[in-house]
Amino acid sequence: MPEHRTSHDVSALFDREGRLTAIPRRPARREQLLAHLAQTLFERHRTYTEPEVNEALRTVHEDCSALRRYLVTSGHLTRTRDGSAYHRSPAA
């Protein structure tokens, strides 16, 4: 099984409009989704404010705070201590 999966692997999680039908409960499946979101919604070497992160995440799901938290705790996004700035992690 390949270590890095493609966006095709997560396509079943999205409806025809490109919105998430649900945030996966299974950790492995959620990790696939988070990697996909980090790669497709956030540019490397760019700083994002929390409202910008929320706006990007709302394009795929209404619970942007849960997705943002998952992205940070999984290491796909890094956040400054005061929460004022977010970056896509180099490994993402």
C-alpha cells in the first residue's frame, strides 16, 4: 500500500458540489482527508489568519473549527502560540 495517497482516495467523502458529506471518524481515513485539505486549500510559505483558514475550510464543510483543530493537532497546519497566524506544515 503506498504511503502517500492521492486526492482520488478521498473523492468519496465529497458530494457533487465538492462539499464534505461528513468528517470521517476513523483516524486513518480522517488523516487522508486532512492531508488532502492541507494540500488543496493552503499554499506553502504563506501565512494565514484564523478568519482566512476558516473561510477556506467553510468551502468544504460548515464545521470549520473542528477541521481547523484537526489540521493543527495532526500537524498539517502550524499555529502561532497566540493563534494569530497559521502556516501549512512543510511535510503537508
